[in-house]
Amino acid sequence: MPSFLRRLIAPTRTLPVVSSETIALRLPDGSEVTVLRARHPRARRIKISVSERGVRLTLPMRASLRAADAFLHAHRDWIAMQLPRWNAANEVAPFGRDSKTIPLRGEDIPLLWETGRYARARAHDGGVAIALPASASDVSARRALKEFYLAEARADIGRWLPNYLPGFPRAPTSIRVRPLSSLWGSLSARDALSLDLALVLGKPAAFEYVLVHELCHLVHRNHARAFWREVEARGQDWRAQRDYLHDEGAGLKSSLRRLVAP
Amino acid sequence: MFFRNLTLFRFPASLDLSHLETHLADCALKPAGPLEMSSRGFVSPFGRALRQAQDDREVLSHRVGQCIWLTIGGEERLLPSVVVNDAAGKKIAEAEQREGRKLGGRARKRIKDEIVIDLLPRAFVRPLRTDAYLDLEHGFIAVDTSSRKQAENVVSEVRRALGSFPALPLNAETSPRGVLTGWIAGEAMPDGVILGDECELKDAADRGAIVKCQRQELQGEEIGKHLESGKQATRLALMLDDHVSFVLGEDLVVRKLKFLDGAVDQLESTERESVHAELDARFALMSGELKRLFGMLEKAFKLSRAEA
């Protein structure tokens, strides 16, 4: 059937709604934790994740509950090992007017609070100055800080991108930087590039690697050996950067949520 | 012919576009066939009237110095799905009555196919046209639309014609919201730029309050109160040198672009003998204003360059 006919006739595909519930899990030491069990339409396998938001068990729409619970029980030791790390992260005070430093490009830089006519964050003397009207809330400070991080991320991209673009068959159609929940970046079928805002908090080399990684998908839309050869050809110490993101990445994402979540 | 919106992209100024006209001719618009839903291609920027008046080969671009004017044309058949479903429903009902049984999914689909094939050649054809301006000196392309998707489609057409066209959306190395809010709050504006009388302010929280003002004094107390409560400007009306007025968004899309008397007066002072000469003069004037506008945006928002 011609594609235009299929487009006119085909019924629209609707994604099923995400359903979730909380369950209690007893850990080997006898303590009990709450687990969020959620079915997700895009999930392809059963997955456990632990973050500052708690323990989450994600399963595909049609996966068996019994299999999911068995998987959860089989990984109780691992969950018990991860939890103290995230409990420590939860003890950090939320971002507000008492905060003295913020992370940027792998370092903690000083934060200066000012009174201003409108909310804004700007680079100031090796640190950041956030100006707020007396009546503005912490939400305004977070929004201003998010705008600052976005500008810094775009500045980094603007500096790196022209060096790499001539080596690729085409440029991305758009570049969007925003907080992503689990990915560091993605390249859509229409060549739209998305990057995680948390990258600007970490080492610049890791951010540059993710940019190059996604650009290399313009050549190979997979992670085959030929793809990694493309990454390596661009002088990226990709293994070190990948290890860094693997070790520190969850912490970076959690920091970003703490700093800019509304 | 004056552009009313600008969605901007940057490309390397060193890009060689000397054979552009040949490439465009290969991708000229072909009328949509009787069973085609749509077609896209390049058409003459001077429009249909002038194209018919000229006997020689159609010109698909117009160049004044380092500035090029292109037009993407298109034809789209209008066949609403509600019409197809209605006609198919009637035919299916007739068939069910005739055969005394309910038709299966495959038979229903076949009937719908037949209806579409029957209706498509009779469907209205809607012509489309989008202009684009390429500045080879500063390396930017401005598409006359405020829709990002439509602008990307135009850039894709140029890419298809040239084989390679590394155009990137504008990348501001500063916060556009912060800059626009600062201008309302009284911070220094670029030379020649003054505030208009329209703005949109958004609360810091996601899904927070939105205030849209028109015909409003922007440096008054009312707007000041909104800024003090933490709102930020996401759209702002501006005027450049009394020549152009526009509304600039935080997405750096220029909307409601108007060429004011200060610029258009220059056109009215001279008489031209043909439509072609008139359009040529208008394009020359517009390209000068767009250059200045882009220069201002580049400086104020620290726009990244597309080449090292």
C-alpha cells in the first residue's frame, strides 16, 4: 500500500498509560525500604534503579509481576549496598539562599547572593552571582541558575562544535540542552541532538565526549565497532570519559535536580 | 515580499555557493501528481506573474552582492480524513446490506484505499511558499516563518539541493531570557535599539503564571512589579534605528517583523519601470536591514559561529 494511503487510513497509535504502585521490600539486614514498581511503555526489560528519589523497579507493560518481584529479591544485596550512598546525598541541604558554592565544569565555584531588580545569575569574579528581588522565592533563584547553566552549556557547545562539524556528513538539525532523566544525550531520526544539562556540572572532557559521541551517530546510528572507531578518530579518550560518567554520572544528575528542580 | 518572521540558522561563511543556481534547477518544484499528497521544490522568488512574463529559463534565486533570496514552493492536496471516513462508511454500509454480513478489517481497508484513490485526483491543491534569505558574508540563513519545523524543512530542502549544507540553529552563549529581562529592567541596550510596547513575562516555576502585554509602557511600575515577583521576559517588542520593529522571543525567533517608514521611505523616492526592478530594490533594502539586525543579535546574545 502506498505510504500516503497508510498515513490517511492507519489508526493513531496511543501509548498505554504508565501505572505505578509502591511495595515494601525487606533488605538482608532486616530493614524495610519502599520500592516504586512502575510499568513503562518504553521499558524493554526489568530494571532496578536507586537514586536520591528512592528505589524504583521498572518493568515492561506485559512483563510478569512474579518475575519482576523475583528479580527484585535477587538483587536485595545490591540495593542495600547502593542505599547508603544516596541517603548521604539526601542529607545535603537543598539549594537556597544559604548555599555558598555550586558545581560547574567539575569544580565547586563560589556563589554570591545579591539584591537586584529582577532575578538573574551571571558569572562574577571566578564564581556566580545570583541577584534576586527581596520578594522573589527560591524558585526564581533556581530558574535563574538553570538559565546560567544553559548559557554555560551552550557556550561550551559553541566552542567545540565548529572544530568537529567539518568531519561529519551533515550538521544536526537542532541542538537542545535540557535535564534528561537517564540519558546523557540522544540523536533523533531527524538529526535533532539532545544533551543533558547535568553535563555542564561535570568535567568538560566528559561533556565534549558526549557531544562527539552523539555527533558520531550522524555517521553510524548504532554502537557497532565502526561507530567507536569514529569516536576514537576524533581524539577522544572515550573509555576514561565513559568510566567517569558511569562512576559520577548519577551524582551529577542528582546535583542538577537539587539545584534547578522547580 | 518583505519577510514578516525570521527563524535563523548559521552556516560557515566560507561555504562555496557559486553553483547554487545549477543545484536549485535540479530540485525545482514539480506539480503534485494526481496520486501524490504533496510535492516540494524551488520556485522563482519573483512569483508566478513574472515567471509567465519571461520566456527564458526560470530563475530560482536572486543575488544582490553576498545576499541570496530563495523560495521553496510546494503543492499539498487537501483530503480531510473525515471526508474519506464518511465516504468509506457509506460504501461499507452498502456492501454490508448487499452481502448481508459484516465486512472484515481487510475488506474495509480495501474500500478505504479505493475511496482515497478515487478522491485524490479531485482534491484541491493548496500552493505553499516560504522565502529564505542567505547572507554569505555573515554566514546565516533567515527563513520567513516563525515555525521551527517549517524552517527546518526549508533548510532540509537547501541541504537536499546542495548535497551538504551545515546549517545550525542559533546558539546563544548567554541567557536570552536574562538579556530580554535586563533590557526591560533598564539595563543598557545595544546601539539604536529601543523598547516597543509588547512583552510576555513568565513566572520562574514550570507551568507558572504568564503575563502578555500589548500597547503597554514596558518601563513602568506595573511591569516592574512583575519583575520583582520573579517573572522573566520571554518575548519583547523592539525597534532598531526606527527602521524595523519586531518581537524577539527567548527562542531567538523574530516575529511580527515590520519595515518602518524610516526604511521604506528610501524606496518611494525613486520610480522603477518593472515589477522585477521593484522587487530587486525591496530585496536590496531588506538585506541591508537584516544584516544590521543580525549584527545586533550576534553581539547582544553572543551567537556562536559555525566555523572554527
